[in-house]
Amino acid sequence: MNLDGETNLKLKQALNATSKLQEDSDFQDFKAVIRCEDPNANLYSFIGTLDLGQEHHPLSPQQLLLRDSKLRNTDYIYGVVIFTGHDTKVIQNSTAPPSKRSKIERRTDKIVYSLFAFLVLLCIIGSIFFGISTSHDLGGEFMTRWYLRPDETTIYYDPKRAVIAALLHFLTALMLYSYFIPISLYVSIEIVKVLQSIFINNDLHMYYEEGDKPAQARTSNLNEELGQVETILSDKTGTLTCNSMEFIKCSVAGTAYGTGVTEVERAIARRKGSSLDEESTGEEVHTKEKTSVKGFNFTDDRIVNGNWVNEPRADVIQKFLRLLAICHTAIPEVDEETGRISYEAESPDEAAFVIAARELGFEFFERTQTSISVRELDSTFGNKMERTYKLLSILEFSSSRKRMSVIVRNEEGKLLLLSKGADSVMFQRLSETGSEYVKQTKEHVNDYADAGLRTMVLAYHELDEDEYSQFNEAFTAAKNIVSADREEEIEAVEERIEKDLILLGATAVEDKLQNGVPDCIDKLAQAGIKMWVLTGDKMETAINIGFSCSLLRQGMKQMIINSETPEIKSLEKAGDSSATAAALKESVLHQINVGKAWLDLCGESSDALALIIDGNSLTYALEDDAKDMFLDLAIGCASVICCRSSPKQKALVTRLVKLRTGGTTLAIGDGANDVGMLQEADIGVGISGFEGMQAVMSSDIAIAQFRFLERLLLVHGHWCYRRMSSMICYFFYKNIAFGFTLFYFEAYAAFSGETAYNDWYLSFYNVFFTSLPVIALGVFDQDVSACLCLRFPLLYQEGVQNLLFSWSRILGWALNGILSATCVFFFCVCAVETQAFRKGGEVVGFEILGTTMYTCIVWVVNCQMALSINYFTYIQHLFIWGGIIFWYIFLLAYGAMDPDISTTAYMVFFEACAPAFSFWLITLFVLVSSLLPYFIYSVVQMRFFPMYHQMIHWIRNDGQSDDPEYCRLVRQRSLKPTTVGFTARYEVTSKSFEEIKPEEE
């Protein structure tokens, strides 16, 4: 098992020269030298040699056991350590992922900077006024502020040094007004995000029972960003599809075999109105009853059950099946109870091929260091025979070679090169005599691609002894090179032997769509999210998969940018690479310009357009002089499919979309080739599928199935965005309201630096009396239930358009805080300033005034929270009303302490709160006056911006709306998403509202 978490077993074996050393005593006289590459992070390559005596033996990843990987099916090993500590590949790969922050978090930082600048401005204003007042304290016959004793004072109030006093006051004010800056906000945000992540992790609707895999929020930084996604960039294989391959069709000797019907073919039939759908449904049921072998869904009476021996070209079919059974790196595992053989392969495709060979009569059952054993169905006598093939060389698969070969010697002594690979590289390596079935095979391969199948071409070549000995000598020499050029040298040697092949046929395996993918893409489209698919498949395969998963739909205009034009093909045949490149770039630019003209012509109906581009064209489209035009075209389309894309192209496209659109991008993939894309996107979602865990390890959020993305975005994303936006706005509101009462009191006290509140009042404001309701808002609040979020995906546009955290809304909350502070301060001062408070006729002291204002502030901000919450639970009630009650309990307990401890709070509760009816009357009056602006704001918003609020009202009332203005607006605007697509298909009109029946929740 590899370090990236991939569970498919990889073959590890010793060199032939050392494989016989199996006892401690064997190493008594063993002396060898290992020369290898420097430590690096590459998990999949290793360059080195073992010098044993005069012989040089090449070392490859097959001989390398990595620290932290798992060794299976082996009792013990003898080894030598070559890398330790920080030189090991597991440590070399432990780099920190790129830092990602949400847009809300970055805007919050800007608000804090703005508040700090505003704080400094208030301090400067206060210091200027204080300096002027201080300089005039001894200006005349009378002392203006006699209570400060300016004639006998310290430097802080010295009229003769007013400038220094003003500077010192600036520092005092800076400390005093620091409550404008919500330092506890960041702590509260982290708490809320962790709790939100726990909810995501424990959502049973995103738990994949078959694989025992729950959703996993690997970072809590991006929860609210899930509610603002504009563009999704997705891999296809393993992400939209299962990556669980089934052998379904094949072409041998120019004859097509296999009668199964794929999901893509059913989708094509539905588009054309054919009856294939009904027929194939019954056939699929029959197939599943007939065979329950995982990886094998092949039905054709001409081949199954050994009937292939009666076919006209049975000899070619025999070679075809033998190649499937031999050309691979799979490992057989025998079940001790049933004796059934299963296979561990490096990829699902390879496992499907070996299983198909077994089911059709060629059972691979044993692999040793130097041999492969197969039970073959004899074409003459019809019985099983065990044959052993000596394994001489493995020419491994790579993404650049796109093929794999093995060289074996059969029991008759013949040398055979068996090869399989992509059609783009295999057909050009055929000999003239071996191209007998090329025309028919190409037609079948294209048909298979149209049906959404993954194809592989099979061919072989008989080698003579001289040819092989020359190859083996060059191959061994290339593998013994210890330099960066080793891989290129090896590929060059392999290139020379893999030629003059004889075509046998082609295979077709189906990678079925995951459950719920079409519905999920439908809902995401209704939410106004654009979808890009970046895949390595052929264009025909990608287009048909796009139709089957609802990414493309009937009636959608397709703009195809393709490099395979007749002119380009003729230039390629001429061998002029520079002319070909220039012509290809010119062709791509021309096609992009045509597409843009088409886009301008379509205008507002551009949501019915789809762009499809192949890998060669994409290379030129992403160059500096073309990428802006390409992105303008792509962004204007509802769907984009990039075919034959390399991992580097995927990452580059993601980066360009992110930078150009400015919107939030989400990348989703399941393989190591998707890591760059996941790290470039604002949010990386990894699918924990069959291609290992490397994508998950590089992702921000991991899910097991693509369909869970619907709930992750439309429910958790929507809720988290609303919660974080409301929470942060409210946090600034309550701190501004509290801070401005301090500023007003400073101005009232001639900016003398006296604080309105007791020190413990100041400390506990953001800790006990107002903090818990904010956290509850960020964790539990819901505007609508999860069921309705999924039922009305258009609600998601609230986050995409950033309605709840716009600058106007933030400014509105800030002004609300200033207004609340103004009401609290001036009503409290006017109410108690001249009124006799004690029996002797004295008015209140500043400690009574401060406590009264503080009580009003606690009431106002907590009741404002109660007004802002959409979804009450007992926790909200406990925190909101409990915070107010706790303030009175604290005031009672703290005021009862010794005056040396309680200072200005001593007995204030008994003196002011308990007996005084006016205190409660002031509190109630201030509360109503402070909250009145919020009511006015809500009424104005409902009058002038009724769409969203009326829709929420309509949803909550199960589709019943009696507001004629609302119905008129619905008919007029059709509630179309303002940014993106599929509106031609997903218009939400009043008619469709009436047709929807309420669901039980």
C-alpha cells in the first residue's frame, strides 16, 4: 500500500542476483555498493544501481520500500537502509498546503483596519479638544474645570503643558476606545467554524455507508466560502464516474463482440426519443442475474462459455485473451476457503482485463519473480491447460508513453512482445502486415468512445534472439544510468522495440456514473453555479458523458474547438512541426473569435451554450496572447468541457478562472493528477475513491461521492455563509454600540479620560454578557430548513451575490450601532442629570449613570440578537436571556463585595436598580428607542427589496402567498439567477411555484 493511501497493491521484489539470500549466514561474505539519486519527494520513481562484484544491477521503485508504506503477503525481508530521517520520501512530501482564507475573513480584516483607523481618528479628535480645554483652564479669573485643580496638578492636566497633556491623553484614549476593536471576534469565529465543521463531519446525509466514509472538513477556514461558489471545476474519472471498471465490449480481428448497453447509450436514446431505454433496462437486469462478477459485465454468446473456439478467427481471439492474461502487473490472491482467485491491480482497468480473461477461459493464477502462470482453454481439445511464461522484461506504463508491454518466452521457446495502450499511440506502431483489421478496429473504437467507454488497443510482435539480446543490453545499460536523463534513455530504448506490431483488437470498459450525479448537477445548475469538466478522455467520450450526467442537454448549442482539422492533419503528415504549431495556434484563435461572435449574437441566452475544447487546442488557448479571449468565451457559457487535459493544464485553467472571474472557485477530484487543481482553487474537494488518497490529502474537504456536493454547498454552504455574515455584522454592531457610549461619555466629561464603566464591566462585556448568543447564532441559525434549501436551490444566490456581507449592509449595521449608542447615552443622561435621586436631593453619581447605561446596552444588544435570529432553539433562549440575567446576578454579587474590591460598583444594584421605578422605565424606553431603527430598516427593505424576503415567506408557508405585488414580480422577473445559468431550463415562474407540492419534513 502506497504512501498516498492507495489500497491497490504494488509489486515489490528483490533483484534476481540477491533473491536467493534468505538466511543470515548468506550475508557473511556479501559485499555490494549502492549508487542512487539524491533524496527527493517523488514517490513514483527511483534511480539507482547495485554494484555486486563486476556486475551492475539497475534498481527501480520495485526494489524500494518506502518508510510508512505497508508490506503485505511477505513473511520477512533483508534490506539496506538508504534514506533516513528528513531524507525519507514521507518527510520530503510533508510540505504545508497553501494557505487559503475565505473572502468574508479577508473583508473582516479590512473592517478591523478601518475600525482601527476610525479609533485613531476619535483619539485625535478627543486629544485636540482636551488640549484646547486644558490650555484654557487658567485663562481667566476663574478656573474652568476647577475640579481638576489645574493650579496644583500633574502633567496630565497641566494647562502650561497642554500639548504634552494632549499627547498623553491620546494614549489614554487609545486604550479606552480599544473596545471598538472586536478582539474576541476572531476567537468566536474559530469556535464557530470548528463547531460548523463538526456538523459537516457528522452529517449522516453525506455518509457513504458502502465505503464507511463520512464527510471530512479537513480545514475550518473555508466553511462560509462553501456558500459563495460561482464555478465548479471537476475531474471526470472517479469523480463523476465510479472508477470501478467493467469489461463490457471488445473488438477482435475486426469483429465487434459484446451486446451490453451503457448508461451513455441510454442517455443518447432518451435524447432521440428511442425505445432503447426500456429494452436496455430489461437487458441490464438479465445481465446482472446472469453474471455477478465484479469488473465483468460482458454478454455475447459467440465468445462466452468457450464458444470463441468456434469463431472464424479463433486463433486471433486466443492470442487476444492470452495477452489480457499476461500483459499486466496484477497480483493473484487465492481465497483459502473457496479457492476463488481475486486480483490486486494497480488500476481498475487492469483488474477488469485480467478478470475478463479469466471469465473467458484464460485464468492467470500465479506470479513469481521471473514467470507468469496461466490456465488456458485449449482451442483444439476444449480443456484447461496450465502454461508458464518466462517473464523477461516489463516496459511499464507512464502517462507520456500511454502504453505498457511485457516480453515473455513461451514454453515453445518463442519470444513475444505483448503490448496494450491508447489508440493514439498504438495504431502508429503497427506494421504493414499487422494492419489487417485497422479500419474496422478504428470504427469500433470510435463507436465505443461515443458510448462513453474507455478503450485500449492490443497488439503483439514476435522477436528473434538477436533483436531481444540487443534490446536487453541497451535496456540494462539505460537502467544503470544514475542521472536525471535515465527515464528519457529508458523510454528511447523501449520506443525502438515497440514497433512493427500486429494488431489483435481493442477492449472497451465502462466507468459508470456515480449514483445521483445527474440530479446533483441539475440542482447546482438551478443554484446558478457554472460547471467545468477537465478530463483526460477523448472528446467523444467526454461529450457523451456530459449528456448522461446532465452537464449538456438537448437544445444546448455546442462550440467545439478542435485541433484535428484536415489542414492540421496534412501538416502533421508532412512532418513540419513549426508550421503545424503555427497553423494550430492560428486555428485556435480563429475558432475562439468565431465562438465570441456567436456568444455576442446569443446575448442573454448564452446560458444555453456549451464550450468543448481538446488538450492540444487548450495548450495554445492558455498562452498569454490568447488566454483572455478564451476565458471571456468560456465564462460566457453555461458548461465547459476540456478534453485530453494534463494535470498541469487543469491547475492552470483553475488559476486563470479564479483570477479572471474574481468569484469563488471549487475544484473537485479524486486522483493524484488533480492535486494541482485542488490546491489552486479557492476550495479543494477530494473524493475518497479508488485512485488513492492523494487528492484527499491535498484537499480542504473530503467527501466519498460527488452527489454529496449538492448538500455540502446548498445546505451547509448556505447556512455557514448566512451564519458567519450575520455573526460578524452583529459583532461589529455590538462593539460599536458599546464603544460609542464610552466616546460620548468622554465628550460629556470634557475628554478628561474618565471611563463611564467599572473595569470589570469593560472586561466582561465581550466575555459573558454578549458573547455566547453570537456563537449560538453562528452555529445554530437557519433561515430555512435543509429540505427547503435543496428544494429551492435559487436561495444559494444569496451567497454568490454576497447580499449579507456587502459594504452597504456592514455600514448599515455600524450606523445601527452608532444610533443605539446615541439613544442609550442621551436618554440616560437626560433622564438622570437633573432629577433628585437620593433623599437629600442629590443627583446620581457617574457610577449610577454608568451602570444604567451598561444595563441598557446589555438589554439592547441582546434583544437586537433576538430580533436577528431566524431559528430559535432552547440554546438561543438560554444564552440571550441568560446573558441579561447573569448581568444582574453579577452586579448583585460584585456590588456586595468590599468597596476595595467592587470600587464604583459597590451596592449599586440595591441603590439604583432595586427600588427605583425610574431605572426600569429608562431601560424600557431606551430599549424601544434603540431597536426602533432596526424595525424601520426591515420595513424599508421589505418595501423596496421584497423579492428575497417574500420568497422566504412563501417557502415557510408551504407555497402559499397572498401578496399580489409578489405574484406580479415573480411573473415579471421569473426569479432568474442574475449571474449564471441553465435559466432556459430552470426558470422559476409563478406557474411552477403552484405546481410544487409541499414536502413533509
